[in-house]
Amino acid sequence: MCFGSGYYHWAPDGERLVWDRLPMTLAFMGVSVALLSEHLGERLERLLLAPALIAGIASVLWWRYTDDLRFYIWVQLAPFLAILVVVFAFPGRYTHRAYLLYGLALYALAKISEGYDGEIYSLTASSLSGHTLKHLLAAGAVLVLYLMLVRRAPLPGQPVRDPGGEFALKPGALGALKPREAGSSRPRRR
């Protein structure tokens, strides 16, 4: 995502905005399908991943060629709302599920700050725009999801199941990415 966003922000224009929005949309759709399949069943990933990615690409292309953002907005809003409903309606299988809600809250704040770009810029005496705040909040949402994945463990009494298809993140899969203690070649234990 950073390359597309960097490319756009280096010299912002309509052509480059496609390369800003496309990677973000693909990442968001992939994460959304992963979170939904984790709560609703492993088969959902195989059924939804390709259509979700295609819908994400189509939404960016639709916006690009029609100047109509409604499909693009829907592609971001529908999975967000679906994840929110699923978190409250279905039991989780792992600890640290509250982190998912924190991540969703940060993402919602990011979208709101984007909508109030000028107002935030005025309120902060021209030192911070809503667009900049959006990037910071979105990065915070990604950090919270990363922390959830690193720290979580299966809940007691939950059957240990394969959490999805070949691309699913298994518990402990990110353990190799944990910060290492000085002089140690192993990941830190918590």
C-alpha cells in the first residue's frame, strides 16, 4: 500500500489516485474476508476472497471511469458493518478480540477525519489536516490488528480448527515478527 500511496502523494492527480486507492481496497477486502471467515467458518474464505477482491478492483475502476464514488464507498462500508455485526453476533475462538473493536473504531475515526479534512485543518491552526489524521488513525488500526494477531491464543474449550484456507493466519504465525530481546535469536515469550 505504501508504494501506491507514496506514488499518489508525490504528485497528486486523478491518474495517480487509482494507485493510492487500489492497494488499500485490496488489503481491506482481504482483511475483511479473513475476519469474517474466522468467525463464520473456514469455507467462507474460499467462497468470498476472489469475489471480494474483484469487487474491490471493480469499485476503483468504476470510480475512475464514471467519477461515481458510491460503489467504492459501499465496498468499504459493507464489510466494516458486516464485521461489526459478526463480532457481536457470533462467538470468537481467540483471546484479544476487543482489539478488533479498537481497530474498527480507529478505522471509523479515520474515515470521519477524512470527511472533515478542512475543519480539522482549521481547528488545529493549519498544523494537521483531516487527511493526515486519517493516515495516522488508519496506521493505528493496522497496528492494533497486528497486536491482536501476535497476542491472541485459542480460548479454552474452543475446538482447535484450521482457521481458514492456505492464506489464513494461524495462531502464532506472526511470532517470528515479535521484537527480539537483545542477544537472543528467539522471539520473546510473554
